[in-house]
Amino acid sequence: MKGLIRTLHQQYVRRTVSPIDVVRAHLDAAESLGNQLNAMTTILRDSAHKAALAADERYRLRFWRSPLDGIPWTIKDLFHVAGTVTGCGSKAYPPVPQTEDAVVVHQLRDLGAILIGKTNLLEFALGLVHPAVGAARNPWNVDYTIGGSSSGSAAAVAAGIGLISVGTDTGGSVRNPAALGGVVGFKPSYGRLPVEGMVPLSPTLDHVGLLGPTVDDVAITFAGLTRAEKPLAHHRWRIATADPGHTTDSVRQVVDGLIGSLAPSASWDQPVAFDWSLANAVALTIIMAEASAVHTDGLRERWEGYGPGTRARLRAGEQITVADYLRARQIRRTLQQRWSEVTEDLDFVLLPTLPTAAAGPEGMPGGEALANATLYTSVFALLGVPALSVPAGLTSDGMPAGLQIIGRPGCDTEVLAFGRWVEEVRGLLPDPPHHITVAGHNRMVP
């Protein structure tokens, strides 16, 4: 499925569309619908406009930098952007303008991509909404959760604000909101995208990830950032399914329907069995112990700036002993070896991204409706393998459900290539009710 970035780049090259008009329209959308959804924390109108003028001139001279030149994008407000305050979804981070860009920001600027703003998130990416910041809203239903922690990024992409967004994924924080928002979310192999210049949560498990309207958009961006080579022509894929055991009937029906459509084109193994609960517990132990260490000084110096729920979680993390933390890291290595053994002959493992679709106000982040969410996502951050969430379709209630594609360590481009094919089989999806079509481009392009 051809993505928006590829289409827009071709139109820039033909001079039928100008980066100036496109960026202006995305900025307007960020200020109108983005604020309505509480998706944006900062809008960079002046710098984005200047960058669009420069991109338009490069296309006029036929000297564009990359397919991303002139493409508007957003970034989770956990990354430093020169000249802006890093908010972290909190009131506890020092409100001092940053002097340098995060590495991934610098890389995308070098490719010509135009940063239009920063997006909302759960406080310090730890899983709870700061009451003074508020939750991002789901464009499919503004009374429903869009999960977290990269919630504003998913809401922005789903609403048509920016063609790509950069987020972070430590236990599912890119894939989770992508699934609930009906967009694509990609957590690459550990270390493939640079974390320098972002506020850490858990350095052992932190991944930089990408969200976009289609796999093609994410793949083009990932290739630009990593200079990744195209994957080899595929053989007959060998695939297995997995299910941690809490999937609701509505999500199972959508995901199984898509998997059934894929079945004739692959060889299928028995479902993968794994100790999901143990892996989830190990991941959460590492995350909470490291997050508490990261915030030791912050809690002491800026206690009142933290939301009460986040303070309580960080205090609980302080109770994890060094012995328990070291034991968790040892078990992680064992689980990595175990996963390699059970998937040795497989190209991909498929499972739902989350056990349920978005829920109402009672299911806002931290609520019971998504209590088992990390069972489906944290294990793959723990293992460091590439994980891609692709919209599988809509439930009978009209809410998105996600299919998660897991690949071998380091086989990121293969996962993205497979994800492109999954989209082709699935076909187009409608835009959510709260969506702006910018510069004549729909969210899904055939």
C-alpha cells in the first residue's frame, strides 16, 4: 500500500503541491483539531514555516535531500528540541529551553523533514496522566482512551496531523496507542534508533519508535534514519500465532479474520507457547527499578511537580531490592534464549497488539479495561526484537484492533516488508470521525 510520504514527495517533485502549503495546513490542523484532542503540547509554527520555505526552494532547484524532504512530522514531548522546553507530560521537569536537538531530531532535520510540534504523553512515559496536563483523546471517540504512553503521537497521526511521529516504547508505548488509534506503530530492534537526547524511563528497555498512517510511511522514515537496505525477496514465510490468553471476543474476531486472509500465502507452525506472565513481571521489575533510580533527584527536588499516581509508582519502585533487580536481568537473558529456541524456525509470530479495543472513560490509562495490555507488548521490549502493530480492522463497535508482527532480532526491514503485505491483504480502512484531510491527502492511499 502506497503511503502518504511517497505520494507527497512525488507531488513535490512534480511541483503540483508545495511544502509551504502542506506544512501550513498541518500547522493549522495541529492548532485546531490537535488542541481539541489534547494531542499537542508545543506547535512550532515559525521554525516550521522557515523550514518549509527552504524545502520548497530545494525542490524548485531539484536538489531535495531525501523522500522525507518537506514532510511534516511530530515528536513525543520526551525528546529535547532546541529552543523548546521538554514537558514530559509533567510539571516536574525543569522548564528550561533546551540548547540541543535529540539525535533523532537532528537526523530527521538533516533529511529535510519538518518538525511541526511536540505531542502529549503519559507522565514521564510511566503510565499515568498528570492531572494538570490531561489525557490525549482518541479520534475514533473522544471519550475513549488512546492508551499510552505515546498517546499524543498516535492521536495526531490518526487525526491527520503530521505524516509521521516519533515516540518511545519501553513496554508497549508506541504499539499500544497505535493499536487503539488505528495507526501503525513500530518498535525496532533494541538500539536501532538513537535514544540520545530523550528523557529516559528505563535505559535497559527504552526503544525509540515510529508511528504513521501506513507501514510504507514508517518504512520510508526508518530507512532514512538507519540507511537500512531493502529486504531480500521473501520465500514462503513460516509463521506462527500466539495469544497470552486475555483477548476479548471482539478483538479476536478481527485479528483472526485478517490472519485467515494471510493463511494461503505462508507456512504455519503450531502456536507459540511462552511464559507471558513471567516476562511481563520481569519487564515491569526492570522498568520500575530503573525509573525510580532515574527520578531520585527529581522526587527530592521537585516533588510537587509530579502527579500523585506517578509519585506513588516511583516510590513503589524504590522498594525493589538490588537482588530482585539483578535476578530480573538474569531471567531476562534466560527468556531471550528461550524465545530464540521456540521461534528458531519461524520468520514471524503474529498476535493481537492488545487484548481489547479502546474503552470508555472507565478505561482511561490505568483503568481495568486495559489491565492485561502489557502482557501482549512488554515481552518484546524485554527481548529487544522488532515488533510492528498494524491495524487489523474495526470491531463491531467501530473501534480499531491491532495485529502485532514479531520478527527475528535485527530483521527490522523484513518485518516492515511483511507488514506492507499485510496491509495490502487487509485493504483500506476509513478515517476516524475526528480527522482532517490535509492538502487533499487521505490517511490511506491505495
